[in-house]
Amino acid sequence: MDQSTEDCFVGHLISSHEQVSPASRVENVADRFFAERDLEALALVEEGHPCGLATRGKVMSTLFHRFGFELFGRDPILEIADRHPLIVGADENLEAVLDRAMRREFRDIYDEILVVDENGRFKGLLSVKRLVVEQGNTLARSMAQKEMALTKAREMKRVTDMKSQFIAHVTHELRSPVNAIIGLAELMQLSAGEGQAGHLREKLSLLSSSAVNLRALITNILDLSKIEAGRMDVIVEDFDVAALLEEVAETTRILLGEKPVFLEVAAGPETRIIHSDRVKVRQILTNLCSNAAKFTDSGRIALSLKSGGEHVEMAVSDTGPGIREEDMSRLFSSFTQLEEAKTRCHEGTGLGLAITRELVALLGGRITVESAYGEGTTFSVQLPLNLPLHEKEAI
């Protein structure tokens, strides 16, 4: 291109004219993204004027990350699209457009920009990556600006990769227990039909374990959706936390199956009444115990309970592989697993601990972890005996 930076108008660099009506159903737009693998974005155009932008990342993340097919599938695409995308005139110069693109908030950064003519009518989509490639010297004017662009690009890729891995993990994790439940049910029917009732007890244990895993996975995904949507409610009641610890221990024994792991509960016979959200406390303990059961192949898992002053403290200890010091900072991050992908032997979505931290904070408590790599890990949760009034409000 012979034009100088000052004379290079972005209208010459339009890379796509893909568009869709804002009234199109979300499921139909998703079908287009599935069918056209190179399609990254669709402009929402009504009577020639753009009113939003649907990107592949936003649509896929919404549909898979929040059970979106059930929640949004039949809604118009405008409901989940970006209603305030970056819109530039075709006669704007490259330097000005790049400056506006780099000044966007992080959550609003994506590769596509809408281009309109002097009457505000849609002309096409512009790729920021193409702008950078075509006129790289614009960003080179300022090393600080260039570094900001590279940093945001790296962060965008990291988030996209994390969400892609999350979708893949969730798909696998849902399929595995469902297939196990179906297969075991069929085997049980055959055994019953052939009079082999003695084999049913073992199959029932496996069936129960698969169902528990499936319920925990679905609960975590739904709760993540509620937390991100700000719709997580707290229902406060009086309950015996010692009895609750025993219930969670029984569920953990199901998850352990035939592993040579001894499970002990040190709660004492006395009643420990707290005023909090029983369902969320149970989920906190279940998530921690599920983690311990998953990673502990032999040895011991211990659940303990002690109270003092205005708080109660619950701990889950195991003799599993432990956690490296350099991994501690990533422990409570969403979509993150500490095992490397090439050597991973424990499946999961990487949501359990992230959600556990959010639930503990919601109940006015705190969670800590102590671990020695190769020896084991202890998670401790401290909760108030009486949840403060301001903590009872939904987030």
C-alpha cells in the first residue's frame, strides 16, 4: 500500500462483510459458527445500520459455559451480543483507529471493528490484527503503546485458551459419568434377568459413585454461572455442622470406592450448631473432599472440626501428592488444573477450588491451605458461628 499512515483510510482494509439480523435466534447463529470454522464474527445489521456484534468467543462461551442453549438458544442474538462495539468511519485514518482500539477496556477487546459510511450504514468488518500487520510502524511510534498491545493480545489468547480447555473438559466430564451410569444400569438389568443378584451390590456402588460425580460437576458449573451473574443467594438456617461433616464423609467413601484409603472423621459427639447456609457449607466440604479422594490413591483422608470463640474451623487433610510451592498462586483460579496436560491422569474442569473460595467468602469466612509436595495437603475453612446480616444478602 503506497499511502502514508496519515492518508491510509481504514475503509480500504475491510476484511469481512459477514452480517446477520439482530432478530436471528442464538441457536441459528451458533450453527453458522459451527459450520464455518473461519468465521470469527458477525455484524448485527438492521435496515442497513449496525446495532451490535456477535463474536465466536462470546457466543460459544455463553452457550457452553452457562448452559446457554437452554437459557438463550431461542432468544434473539442481540440478547447476548455486544451492543456497544467499536464503530469507526470508513474515512478515518489508521493511526486514529488503532489508538481507539487500544484504549478499549479489556473486556471489550476483540479483533473485529465495525466500519460504517458517512451515513452510518454498515460497510464491513475490520481486523485489528490486519491493521497491525499492514501498518506496524504506527504502533512502533510508541514502545509503551506497542507493549500494551502485545500484553493485551497475550492475555486475550490466554483467556481464550483457558475457556476452550474448559469447554473440552466439561464435555468429557459430563460424558464420562453419564456413560458409566447408562452402562452400569444396563449391566444391572442383565444381572437381574440372569438371576445374578450377587453382582448387583458392586454395580450399585459404582453407579452411586458416578451419579455423585455428575451431581458435583453440574452443581459447580451452575454455581459458577450464578456467581458470575451476581445471582447467588444465601439461605441461612441453624444446623449441626458436625452431623453435616459425617454426611460428607459418607459421600467421600463412595467416591473412594476400592482405593486403599482410610477415611477418618474427628468431629466429636457433641452438637455444633452454626447459623449459616447449610447447602453451601456442604458444597464447600464436598468440593474439598472430592479433591482429596481424586488425588489420594493410598493412605489417609481426615476430616476435622473444632470451634472456638465466634468461629468454627473445618479441615480436610490427605496424604496425596501435595502441591508445589510455585503452583500455590494458581490453586484457586477458575479453569486451572495444576497437572500438565501431557501427563494429566486426573480429569476435571478446574472449577472446584475456585468456587469453594467464592462460597467461603460469601459466607463471611476464609480458606487457607498448607501442603508439602510429595506428602499431602490440608485445606482449612473458618466460618463464623453466626453469619453477619450484611453477608446474608445475595451477590
